[in-house]
Amino acid sequence: MAQKPTESVSPEKNEAIADSPEMTPEQRNEVASKLVDRFAIWSGVAGLLPLPVIDTIAVGGLQLQMLRRLSQIYEVAFAENSGKALIASTAGAMIPATSGIGAASVLKAVPIFGTIVAGFVMPVLSAGATYAIGKAFIQHFTTGGTLLDFNPPDYREFIKAQKEKWDSRKAGSKISQSSSSESTTGAAATSS
């Protein structure tokens, strides 16, 4: 059953986009990147849900909403059925990450140990996958693509590069946290 494209966006977001003059490509990419970052964080939070499978459904819903919003930013018609299929096929292009998400979700069914391990793994995998999918769609929409002509295998290398970028961001934040705590400890040692 075919579904009509929809324009479902929050009223304040819709007004902000409608009231602003035509955005430049740089502004559009900046707004889209911030949106992807925000949805990646929310996907990580959804990965913390302690219920197996429910967390995966929540992450999928967030990814679909992110795709809907990206479509609006780039003025691409959005059909929910197409969006769901594209999220699934893009996730399929990232088989190691998506199978890890499924495994981490199911691991939550194992009492205590599984819940603890999945509590560390699932948020990271969920956020990383959402980030990579969002960046792939930004790249596709920037080059004039639509939902109908998106081909996930064409973006396999791009998604891999985005995953590495996400991992380096994660490692960079750990390094900056440890260096700031070392400098604080060092300052305390010299003052005593």
C-alpha cells in the first residue's frame, strides 16, 4: 500500500524553517549535523532501556524520526514506508554494528551479568549506528539524492569512515577527561 509523503515536524521547528530565508548549503549541513548529533545521543539513551527488543524498537523509531527531520531540512519528500525500508537496508549495510545491537539487546535477558554488559555496549552501538546513518543521509541529500534513489551499498565506505570518526570522538573525549583529571591531580600535588 502506497503512502503519501508527509510533512510531520514540530510546529516550532516548522515555523523556524518557514520564517527563515533560503538556507545556504553550509547552514543546512550545520543544522543537519547538529540534528544527527542530538539523535545519536538520544539513541544512546534509548539503548539504556533495560528491556530486550524494546530498546531496539526505540532506537529504530528515533532513527526514523531523524530521517524525517533530515528530509525536511533538505526539502526531500518523506514517506514513512520508504523511510523504514531505508533505515533497515542502511542498517543492513552495517551488519557488524547492527548484529551487535541485536546481540546486546538480547543479552539484557540474561539476569545481572547480561544486563550489566549490555548496559555498557548497547548505548555505544546505538549512538554510533544512528550517527553513521544520519551522516550517510546528509551526504546523500547534499548531493541531490532522494529517498527513492538511496542505495546503501554505495555508502558502505562512507558509513565505515563515519563509524571511525564516531569512535575517534569517543576516544578523544576519554583522553581529554583523563588529561584534565591528571592536570587537576598534578596541580593539587604541587600545591601541597
